[in-house]
Amino acid sequence: MQKTRGLTYLFIAHDLSMIKHISDRVGVMYLGSLVEFATSGSLYKNPLHPYTQALLSAIPIPDPNEEKEKKRIPIDGEIPSPINPLPGCRFASRCKYAMEICNKEMPSLVEVYNQHFVACHMVKKS
């Protein structure tokens, strides 16, 4: 229907294992802010934002042997208030890579490479 009728769908979900198969482009949000936006293939092959990396590491693998060996990236800390967010990056209080600037300045969503955008002070444009 998308091609024949020229439709665009916005599909909101928390199941990233499914999103990979039905979406051309994926946006990852944390506390209401877009932290990464890319084509599905690019996002799943090379997640750039630490939150995206942690989310993708939590997708179960159907093979029990592979699942047992998989390295999961934990997200520590308390979720900040979505009603009264702290200044800076909303993920900074839970990010193991957070720098001083992360607590002061909200990162802009920048294109790191072809159609792959990320909002993170740690990631540099190539």
C-alpha cells in the first residue's frame, strides 16, 4: 500500500526486534528527545548513541548458545524527571561516556554520515 498509494506510516513501538523488519527508517527517542535517526540497516549495523547501543544489546537472540554469549550493555542510574528535565543531554545522568558538556548543553541532532543522524557530544561527524 505504501508504494501504490504513496503512503507514509509512523509506527511507534518498543519492540526493536520487530521494527528492524518493517521500517525503512528508525528514530530512537529518550525522554521525548530524538537521540538517533537512521535507515534501518544503518541503525542496526552501527548504532552510534549509547542509549541505542544499550537498547539493541537487549534484543534477545533465538539461539540459546548465542544469547548466553551475547554482551548486554546495562543502563545504570535513575531515570530523570521527564516533567522537569535537567539541562543538557537527557541521557547524561545514565551514560557511562558523559562528559562535562553533556550536563550543560543539549546536543544537536547532526548527520554523522549519509542519512544517519545522532544527538551526542561524544560522536563526531566523519
